[in-house]
Amino acid sequence: MLTRRRLLSTALAAAPVFTVGNVRAQTYPSRPIRVIVPFPAGGPTDAMARIVSDRLSVMLTQSIVIENHGGGAGGSIGAKAVISAEPDGYTVLLTPPGPLTVGPAVFRSIDYDPLKVFTPVGLLIVTPLVMCIAPSVPVKTLAELVAYAKANPGKIVFGSQGYGTAPHLLTEMLKLETGVNIVHVPYRGTNPAITDLLAGQIQMFTDTSTVVIPQIQAGKLRALAVTTPARSERLPDVPTTAEAGFPKLKAYFWLGVVAPARTAADTVGKLNAAFNDSLRAPETRARLENLGAEIKTGTPQEFGNMLAKELEYLGGAHLAGIVVGTRSAISTSRSDAGVRP
């Protein structure tokens, strides 16, 4: 007969071994999760992030706390808050391209490699950028805009959400390709730029369909082209940039989620599944589709591959002149003195 000590030893040997990591993975999540949005409240990124996160608490059975961290080059302040967080799945970054691709390519002050300091969780949604003009400008197509700008050098002023944003780089590509002289006025976000556009202070603006569709439908803006390969279902009569004769002008707005580097694969998998399940809810889909946003979920690896490709594209020779010129403009702007609030 086995002694009590031998019975205990046998039982312990047969029992599964639980490390601290195993326990964390099995109990995750056990407290509220911070979702950091690297731009101010009230903007398009914040609005879509809140729609996406609405059902997340149900999927994860925990409270979701959205924190807005506005400021910094390309949204880098919010990004750095996630980089420095514990890699335990309780702090994630829900963001557009700024802090992950465009910002690191343009701003020297962003001193991190996004592929090394973040763990991809997943892509969530994509939406086309729409190149728009004020109705006061007598053009209806991109080709007419180019002809008008050549005949009236310096008369067209285009606003952007700031130096180095995707809409800014896109319009700089148009200038580089056509040689037109149109003037750039950078703003600190979408809302002040839209305000000046509607007031006639600027004439051209590019932003997500979620922002400009209401203004287009109200007749306050005229859409010239969408920047995605296919037309937008919400703007079926608006051609793509390729259809308009400018195939190099391609870009789109997306939202994705990353966690700090070294976050456990099991935790990343749970987060990915929860976000994907949240976006399958009919009411969530309807709210996003009504804004012209397309749900585009996938695996962490697929999102990581997408980030790597975008960074490679932004580092390509065809954009080198634009990036260098943008850096020069930033360095001579006297700490954003030329950027409108």
C-alpha cells in the first residue's frame, strides 16, 4: 500500500503544471481593458473607435475604457503610451495609419520601429478617402482641377489634417505628378479644416467618406474622386482616381489594433476574436456601413503583413521627394507655428 506521502507525490506528478503565464492566459481578461485612441475626442477616428468598441465589453465580459491621447507627431503620444504599457493585453492601441505607418515614415521625432514595438492584433475597417473641392471652384473632375490650377497658380488652397497625414501626402503626389501650384495649409485635425473649408478659407480637402459624405449630400462639397481601387457604394457616381486618370493616387483610411510587443499569443488571439465578433453584430455593421466604412477583419499575421507592406511602400523611391519635402516643411514651421489649430 502506498504511503500518504507517496500518494501525494504521485498526484502532484500527474497534475498539469501551471506557470504564471498559463494562469494569466486562462483567466484573461479579468479586469477592464484600456483602448487608447491617439487622437482627440470628437473626431472621425474617435467616433469610429467607439462604434467598434461598443460591443467589445460584451465579447470580453469586461469594461472597455477608451482613452483619447491627442497630440504628438502622427498620433505618437498615444502610441508611446501603449509601447510603455505592460504586455498583458489590458492596454491596446486602436488607430488609423498615423502612428504605425505614415508617421514613422515622415516624422524624425518618432523614434520607434512599429514592427518591433507592437504586436499586431487585427485590422478592423477600411474606408476610402474622397478628394473634394468647394462648389465655388468651377471644376467637376480631377482633370479639370489640374487644368484650372495650372491656369490659376497658387489660387487653390488645400487643407490637410496635418503634415505627413495620408491626405497630405496624397495631394503632394498629385502636385508632383502634374506640376500644379496649389498651396498647403495644415491643420490640427479634421474639424478645424472642415470649418474653414465650408467658410471658404480653403478650396480643397481630402478625408474619409465617413466625414465628407454628409457635406457632399448637402451640396456643400463636390466629390472629385475616391482613392480606392473600386468605387464607394455610398458614392457610386464618383470615379476612382484611376478612372479619373491618376492611378498612382491610391490610398485608404483604415483602423486597426495593436498591443505592446511581447504580448502573449493566446491573449492576442482572444483580442482578435473579440474584435472580430464585435463587428459581426448587425447593429454595429449597419452603423459603420452607413458611414461608408467597410468591415475588413482578419488575423494578426495578416495585419502584420499589411503594416510591413505599407511601411515598405512609404519608404519607396517614388515617395522619397515628398517625404523629404514634408520633413523640411515641418522643420521650418517653427514648432507648428504655421499649423492652424
